Amino acid sequence: MSASAVFILDVKGKPLISRNYKGDVAMSKIEHFMPLLVQREEEGALAPLLSYGQVHFLWIKHSNLYLVATTSKNANASLVYSFLYKTIEVFCEYFKELEEESIRDNFVIVYELLDELMDFGFPQTTDSKILQEYITQQSNKLETGKSRVPPTVTNAVSWRSEGIKYKKNEVFIDVIESVNLLVNANGSVLLSEIVGTIKLKVFLSGMPELRLGLNDRVLFELTGLSGGKNKSVELEDVKFHQCVRLSRFDNDRTISFIPPDGDFELMSYRLSTQVKPLIWIESVIEKFSHSRVEIMVKAKGQFKKQSVANSVEISVPVPSDADSPRFKTSVGSAKYVPERNVVIWSIKSFPGGKEYLMRAHFGLPSVEKEEVEGRPPIGVKFEIPYFTVSGIQVRYMKIIEKSGYQALPWVRYITQSGDYQLRTS
Amino acid sequence: MTDSKYFTTTKKGEIFELKAELNSDKKEKKKEAVKKVIASMTVGKDVSALFPDVVNCMQTDNLELKKLVYLYLMNYAKSQPDMAIMAVNTFVKDCEDPNPLIRALAVRTMGCIRVDKITEYLCEPLRKCLKDEDPYVRKTAAVCVAKLHDINAQLVEDQGFLDTLKDLISDSNPMVVANAVAALSEIAESHPSSNLLDLNPQSINKLLTALNECTEWGQIFILDCLANYTPKDDREAQSICERVTPRLSHANSAVVLSAVKVLMKFMEMLSKDLDYYGTLLKKLAPPLVTLLSAEPELQYVALRNINLIVQKRPEILKHEMKVFFVKYNDPIYVKLEKLDIMIRLASQANIAQVLAELKEYATEVDVDFVRKAVRAIGRCAIKVEQSAERCVSTLLDLIQTKVNYVVQEAIVVIKDIFRKYPNKYESVIATLCENLDSLDEPEARAAMIWIVGEYAERIDNADELLESFLEGFHDESTQVQLQLLTGIVKLFLKKPTETQELVQQVLSLATQDSDNPDLRDRGYIYWRLLSTDPVAAKEVVLAEKPLISEETDLIEPTLLDELICYIGTLASVYHKPPSAFVEGGRGVVHKSLPPRTASSESAESPETAPAGAPPGEQPDVIPAQGDLLGDLLNLDLGPPVSGPPLTTSSVQMGAVDLLGGGLDSLIGGTNFVAPPTAAVPASLGAPISSGLSDLFDLTSGVGTLSGSYVAPKAVWLPAMKAKGLEISGTFTRQVGSISMDLQLTNKALQVMTDFAIQFNRNSFGLAPAAPLQVHAPLSPNQTVEISLPLSTVGSVMKMEPLNNLQVAVKNNIDVFYFSTLYPLHILFVEDGKMDRQMFLATWKDIPNENEAQFQIRDCPLNAEAASSKLQSSNIFTVAKRNVEGQDMLYQSLKLTNGIWVLAELRIQPGNPSCTVRAPAPTLRPWSLPLVLVEDAVQASLQAWLEPESVRSLKRTFLESFHIHPVRLPR
């Protein structure tokens, strides 16, 4: 059904640590993994799923490590990949960074976690906050022999422990929208979507019941709020954290939940409504073989005049053999980053409606190099605070706890660039 | 302070030192020593010598130390089974520890110690833990049952753990329920016959309730388990779907995909007219699109699955083309999959955009991606006729880039475009010819040669062009050689005067100087054709070619249905059924989609054709690069033959299979063995015993019936056609296994050895389940009897007649081919008894045209006798009733590939008649000739009735019927 064993390998394919869950695949089979990976890479047929005879390797890479699951059955592949990513998440929460060194430094805990995360190939408890309650880093804590299974592990509410107390009860809500954009070389928008996430930082005592109200169009239509002044947003696909009662949402679009403690992502949503690209780029890249490259980039802020985009970074591709850069910008500064073969034009603050210009000039060697280069797109990064492209709004956050305390919700909105690419010709 | 210090000790005498430390009195030192041992184990050093010393540390109240010792045990117990027993006591004790964490730890570790000797000691502790008050212990114990079952299934069954596990499905704690479901599913998967997961509406309801409460992983276990259930009707299917759809909003992609699996499967049962059907379709698209923003590996799994979903139900994502546009930083495996889906979604409405994208991709750097993009342009041309012209001009633009591999790919796809739209774009040939010299890949060369040969009359210098290839004939790959041979023959037939020399040259190169039997055979055929009857040659070689269809690389519908049941798993990523890559394919149950069964009486229009494959039309699929050999043969020699080539060592006969259908018109079947029928109709004149005495006969006989009717052996391969090897045989089915009983006789003068057998693809996927075992060499005049077990998991290809089986037998002398017909009833499976409700619902749904009737004469059986006789051939009585003095029997049978046939048997005194219906709608354009069913019914009834010598299969109703089969759940 799932993984037979899980390995963590170093960048050369040497196992750092492993756990055999089912015993139906010989642990020595992992030796074939790296040669196979290299071979496939050379053939240009690399995929996240490799097979060697009857053994299948499902792998992901994280910094300088490979996480590999083996199986000889028709395992649930999506479950395995999801689990591997979750494992990384848990390790990162425990060790901050997950890399060769942190595995070695914490091998006892890694073994303990691997034992708790999965049993016989079935993922078990993977919530790091809960795990931290009974698998602790300070080994001396354990010696008291007091450690018990927190009831939370097997509770229906498996993400929040009882008895949490705060002096001041607060919830911070961050509504973050990322704009993904793909524009082709002749300037027409191929794909424009908004991926929003609502992140919560919860400092609440006890077992509070929360209800979040959004200006969700479907909800407005259900409750007759639509029309008039109420602007609503049509969410195309919504994904929720484990804690949200999905059937309730399916029934009446109510987002109700008992939150985990601290930081977590409550929900994400997607909208593919066409919006005007927030920062529009026009570029002319003229390449004169054997002599020079001339780049002209025009950036335009196509959002409300009151808003300001911060930390704008426009990266423009240049040939890898370019040299002697010269720049001229109407605002901000430009920098050549040879290791990435780009010019980065940074603008600290970019008000809506404004238009800026950058020119760059590079020399090219007279001897042309042989390999053909791809045509990487122009990428843009930015952040626009106090603003959501979709127009989504938190209408209310109701917090009910049996002790009846008053809690304050705080809301912040921000729009930022996601995968924002403009192809060059 | 970090653990890394434990790795540093590498000096000599380390083991000895560790031993001393492990036996130290100081707790702290002991723990340090165990950590060092584990560190050594982690880096792969063998520390098994310390086994007794480490186990001695097991009894400790330090949890961390205990965990480490347990870990050590799991690793080394197998290599030290005798000493592992030392650990048993501690396990038993730990399972009673007041701390549930320790109880669970003990029960979890116990199951991981795969030592047979100690398993029995673990039963008692496990039993207690399964009833533990703490859910954390219970959920761990549930998994332990699956572990133990894996080591010793019998023990687990004897101890009644399976029943306890089933009880846990009703546990109050959702996590326990989830683990119990997971454990049961795991056990059921390795023991498909066990019927462990006895799913019924009540248990399904429990699972659906638990679904709302358990962890994300538990939700996946439950959804995967639900996917194995078959609702009894569309109402139940809909209500389950309604409760599963909220899962589509889960943040975990794996939960979403498992939910999609359940929905895609149960949707099959819903009528397309239902409003709910449309609602569900609409609900599926957004989550599938969102999966594309997951991590790249999950994206890859999602894309491979979307590829299946798009083939099954193209309507779901037809408006979502844009999200599959490739991004610069996508990993290559994601890019290639997106491209594939883009082509599947291409339609007249979006073709302009798709083409613009493809053109963009074709100028990228990554060679594989560029090639695929160019190929995709060709596929668009073939798929969307309106776009063909634009595609061709795009391809011409690309050829102008002179990038070598782009040009070659373009030429390969242009060849397909020519085939799809003959006489339309030939003006581009001149441009193609300009690039002749730059072609260095066999596929591109072969394609170019095909084009030159096909349009020889329009290319002035066609002879020169082809001649230029001829110079290095022997250095070319087979596909180029074959194509060149055909191309020049075409040229000759079109321009006979100036090319006579050329054709002789190529024929002699192919027949005299080549070692390749395919090439030689084709050369000889052309030679003989040209020398005996040039007119016929022209008709054959220049025959009009069948059009290639628009859909490309479609997955065969039965396989597609099976793969839909495996959404999210490796099978869905490989696009192969699990039996193809999981060891011991026998243990794998083939899954299939449920049929549509309506609970209401609403009149429904006959279901429209399934995605992409209109009924009655098998799509020709443009083969992938590797299959070109087969394709080239098809191009010129008639209908598709796609069987895998059998051994080609025999010159005279080896080619027959390869060239298949195309050849019989050429050589008049002289090389074919006339297919002997399995049962030869004989006239019958035996006296019929009275019904009463027969009944008595039957009662005495019933106990001994162990299988279905077996026809006497018939000669399949006469000795004169097989260099002295005579093969006769018959087919039997006994308790679920099919076998081919063969009798091999050596009538030659030399000893025969090295026997092997192989089947061509056939309608029901029959294939030898074991190699042909002839233990000793077969001396002259010796005969051996062999029972060859058969499986039905081989590749499937429709044969004509349906029950035709082509067999190749090899020995040290040669390879021989013959074909035979097998009786259909060997394919009737033991679980062919349909549920009464289902029977009723299905029967009503079957359109009249799927119905056939025939009479069985001279069958003085009463209802009971007939029923039990039929049952011995796995034709089951579902219900019986009496109408106006006549007994009516309602029978069902199921074929190995899941096709059901339902029958009504009316028994009038002395005149039984049988109405056979097979359920509609059709899922694939297959028809099952009723005659075969009739034969099987008659054979089963009469085999017991008449003396063996006069066993006969009489057909009172000779017309052949086509009844449409359908897949029902197993």
C-alpha cells in the first residue's frame, strides 16, 4: 500500500539513516538508486519514480539530501510523496535546517521520529507540534519516565492540546495573495491566476471554536447578501487545513474550526479571473553577435495610485558569456549577477501608475561559444501591502470559548508576486 | 552538544570496549554505549556481535534507551533468531506497562521482529493490546496484526485476530478505525480471496463517518478502501459521492487524489442525465487544476493521472487548457507530461493558442522536450483537421531552422500528416527533399524514404534519391532497409521503365545478402509477386491505405478503466496494470469500473460512446518510436497486425506471424495450419434415458463432479506439418484453474528437446502460467501428456473468431505454429453467481437487441438437474420460479475478463428453451458471438446426459448473434 522503507541519502547516494518498515524489500537495493538516477539523468528521462527490477524508488530532493522510499507493491504514490514532504517539514521544525549535518547530530531523534511518523508503511502522527509534546529534543526530559502519550495524538482534534493558556487572547490573520502570471513574447497574457493563503497566528486559551467569514460569492448567494454594495469574490478552489470541518463548508460554506496553537495555514484558494498584470514589463533585448547586447526594460505599475509596491526586483536574462556591464536606470539600481546570468533591477518603492525605465549594455566576446542557450523569461518580484488583487475581505472572525473570554482578531492584507514570468523573444 | 560525537570512535578493539561499557553499572555509561552501537549500525558497521549485551539493557525505565535497544533488535533479530527469544519476556512485560507509550512501543516493535520462532509468544500480548483502553495502543496493535499476518498468516487466522481487527472498524476512535481499515486492506490485498473487507452499506456508513474525523492519512486509507466497494445502485453511489466530495478541499494532495479516485469510479454508475452528474463533473475540475501548484513530484503524479482522466472523461478539463502551459522552470518530467495533456485537450476551439505554444517550445534548448513539441504539432494536425494547414506551415518554418533534430522530428510527423490527409500537402515535398542529407536517425530516414516511395510519381528524381540510400544498404537499420525495399518496389510499380535495375538491385540485396529474416521474407514476397503477377503486385503494394485515426496513443479502454481504479498509485503513474510490475502478479486482483445500475425505472437513452473511442471503431494508434517496425509493415501490407513478433528463427514459417493478415491474400494460406475445432459436431442418435432415471443418475453423480465438461483431445498440429511433432490437446477448467492438456508425440527419428510454448495475444488474455515442462528428452515414438496451467492475465487482442488461439511451440528442431479454438466455458469463473437484486436490475436494462434465444432439444432434464449440471460448468442459477407449469431458471455466468452473461432457461416438459441476454451498455466495441455461449450451455447440459462417444454439440439455432458484453464488478 505504501512505502516499504525510507532512506535519507547524502548527495552521493550514501545512506545516512534509514528505517525498514515492512521488510519486503531488501535494504541493500538502495545501492542501485544513485547509479540509476545518474543514468536516467543522462538519458534525459529523469522522473520522481524510478524502478530497478521489482523495486520502485520514490524520491525527492531537499537541499543536499535525497529522501527515498522503496516499495515493491502498487503503492499509493501521492501518499508517499506527500509523506516524504511532511517528513521534511517535521525534521525542519525539529532541527531548523535539514541537512547532512543535522541528521548526524540528531540521529537518535531522527530514529525516534521515523518510528512515530510511520508504522508498517502507514503514515501515523505527522503533526510536529503534537510530536514535540512527547518526542522531545532534550533527552534528559525523558529520563523522568513521565512522558505519556498526549491524548491529542488519537483525539478527533489531533492538532490541538488541551489546557493551553494565554494572558492575552489574540488571533493574527494574514491574507496573502500571490499572483502567478505567464506572458508570451508578443505581450499576450497566457495565464494569470491568484493563489491566496490565509495564515493564522493563534494565541488563544482553551479549546476555542472559530468561525471565519469571508466575502465569498457562493456564501452571499446562499444567504441573499449578494448584490448592492456587498462586493464578493468567487473562489475557484479552496483547500483547508486538517482542522476545518469540510462537510460543513460543503453544506453551507461556513469555515468553522478549532485551530492548532501558534502559526498555521488555515486555507488556500485559487482564482483564475483575469486581472490586469500588476507590474507590466516591456522589454527590448537586442543581441549583436560577437559585439554587444542592448537591453531596454520598461516597467509600469498597473495598480491603484494610493498603493505602493515594495522591494520590486526585476530580473532580466543576459547571455552567459556577456561582460563589461553598463546600466542606466530612471529609478532604483541595477546589478549584474553573473552566476545566474541576469541583471537585477531593484526598486525599493514603486507607486501605482508610475512608469520607469532601465537600460543595460553588455559586451560579447568575438568568439561565440558553441552550446545553444535557452531563453529564460523575465521574472518580477514585488509586495504590495494593504491590498488584495481579488478583493477578498475578512468580514468577521468569531471566537467562542466556554470560559467566555474576549479575543481580538487582527487582519493584514498583502499581495505579492508568485510565479511571475514574461517570456522574451 | 550533538550526537555526532558517537560516530567518531573508530579505533581498534572498539567492539570489545563497547561490550564492557554496555555491561557497566552506570546507567549513563550504558546509554552512551548503546548510542555508540546504534551510531555504528547507522553507518553500516556490523555490531551484531553485541546482541546479548544490548538485549541485556532492554529492561530499563529509561524510555530513550529502550527505544534504542528496540531499534537494535529490529535490525539484528533476524540474524540472531535464537537470541531474539531472550527479548520475548521484556516484550510481554512491556505490553503490560502502565505507560501506554511503552505498551504501544512494545507492540509496534514486536511486529517488526520478523522471526518466526517468537511470533507465537507475541499473540497473547497482542490480544491484550487490541483491547487496550488507550486508543494509542489500540491503533498500534491494529497495525501489528497486519505485520504478524505478513510473517505467519495462518497463525493470525487461527488466533482470531482478523475478527478482532474487523471489530475495530466500529471503534469509537477515528484513528483506530483508520489503522484497522489500513491493516485489513493490506491483508486483503495480499490475499484477494479472503473477502476480508466485507463491505456493505452499514460498514460503508461507518467509514464515511470516520472519514470526517481522522487524520489526513487515515482519510486516505478510508478513501482507498471505499474505492474497492461497489454500490448496489446509482442512488447509493450518489450518496457516497456526496459525502466524499468535501475531501476535494483538503490541503493534502494525496487526500484529493484518493477522493478523485472514488468519485471517478462511482461516477461510472451515475446516469449522465442526472443533474448530479453534471454537478460532480464541475466539482472535479478545480481541485485537479490546483494539484498543479503542488510540489513537482506530486504534480507529476497528478499529471499522469490527469492524463488518464482526460482520456476517460474529457469533458472535465476541456476548458482548462491554459493551466497546462509549460513554464520555464518546470522540471523536464513535468514539461513532457503537460505537453501530452495539451495535445489530448487540443480542439478546434483552442488550437490557435496551442499551436503558438508548441512553436515556442520547439525553439527551446532541451532536446527531448523540443522533439516532443515538434511531434505534438504533427499530432495536432492529425487531430484537428482545421488546423492541419497551419501545423504544416509551422513545421515548414521549423525545418527552415535547420536544427538537425528538429528537422528530423518534423519529417517523421509530416509522414503521418500525409497519411491522414493524402493528396493535400504534397507541395512541401520539395522542401523536405532538400534536407535529405542531414537525416541521420533511422526513424527520420525511414519516414523520408516512405514519402519518396509513396509520391514517387511526383518526384522527378525519386530514383536518384532512393538510389542514394541504397549505397550503404547494409549499414542501415532494419526499419530503413524494410522501408527502402518497399519504397523502391513502389517506385518500380509506378515508373517501371527506368527503374528495373534499381528494383533488382534492392531485391537481391534484401534476399541474398541479408541475415535478417524479415527483410528476406519481404524481399521474396515482392520478388514472387512481381515475377508472377505484376497486376496483383500493384493492387497489393499500392493498395489504398487505411486512414490513421485522430486520437493518438490512447490507452486501450479496458486498461484505462482498470487504471482509473488505481488513481494515485504507481500503476497510474506507469500507466500499467499492477500485474505488470508487482511480483507474483497472481496475487493482484484486476479491478474494473462498476456498471451503471439504476434503481429507478426511468427510461434512459442508450449511453453515448465512452471518451474518444466511438463504438465499433478501434482507434489506430500512432505507434511510439519503438514500434515502428510493426507500423511500417502495416503501412504497406493491409490491416494492423500488432502481435509481438514470436521467435523468428524459422524462415518459412517465422514470417507468417509477423506479417499476419497482410499475407494470407498473397500466399493463399499455404503456410497456415487449418485451425482444427476443439469439438467436432457429430450426429446424434442415441436413445435418451427417461428423466426419472437420469435424476437418479445425477444424484449419484453430483458428488463426484469436480469440473466442467471436457472435450476429447483433438489433433492440433499434425506430425507432417511439424517435422514429426504431433500435438493434440484439449482445454479443461477445474476448481478455478484453466489448463491446456497437451499430448506431444514424437513421430520423427530424432530426439526432441528444449520445448517451449508461447501464445499470441488473444481475446481473453490466455497465456501459459508456467513454462512448458517436458522433463526428459522426447525420444522417437514416445508420447508425453502435459497439463499446462493457463492464466488470463496476458495481453488482449480481439481474435476472429473470438475463441481463436494462436500457439507457437518450439523445440530443438524448429518453431511451429498452429491455432485452435477453445471452448468458452473454460472461461466461466467460479464467482459467476450474480446477486439477485443486481440480476434483476441488470436484466431490465439490457436492450432487446442484445438478446438471443435458442432451443435445446432432447434434454429431458428437470429444473433441478439442469441447474446442478450447469453449475458444474460455472453457470449459476440465480433464481427459479414456476410460471404456468413451466420452470424458469435465471442463470448468470461471468467470464474471466469480467463480462457477464445472463440467461433465462424455460423448461417445458420435453422442450427446454433458453433465452440468453447479456447486459448492455457496451463499454468496448467487442461482440461476443452467442453461438459460443450456446455451445457452452449445451455442452454442459448434455455432457452428463449422453454417453461419451456420442457427446455432441448440436446447434439448433445456427445464426450467429452479437451480444454486447459489459463489465460488472468482480
